[in-house]
Amino acid sequence: MTFATSPPREGALTRAGLATTVDDARSLVVPGALHRAAVVIADLLGVAGLVLCVPFVILAIGIPIALCLRFVLWIAGML
């Protein structure tokens, strides 16, 4: 029988004996000054990434516009 026609069997819903539950898992947060230093470094890396990406975004948008404009001016010059 399928799940749509009958309720699932109890044996099918058991979990593994060594599975870690959310309540048993350790926290990944490092307390104290090390955590604050890691947050500051992560923020600085994020800002550096944004600063380095902005010129490439400007180039990616500006170069096709400039090429299209030059192409239109070249076509107009041939007429």
C-alpha cells in the first residue's frame, strides 16, 4: 500500500540510533573576544569584496553601452 491510501508503518518512521538531534548538537559560536574579532574580519572582507566588485560592475554595464554608441556613430558616419 502507498502513503496516500494508508498511514505509514511505525517501523518506517524510526530514526537511526546514533543520529544527533538539534538539542544535542554543540553550538558553533565561539564566545568572547575571538568571536568579536571574527565578526570584524568578516565585515572587513565583505566591504573589501564590495569595493572590488563595483568597478567591474561599472565596466560590465558601461562597455556595451559605449560600444553600441560608437557603432551607431559609425553607421551614421557611413550614411
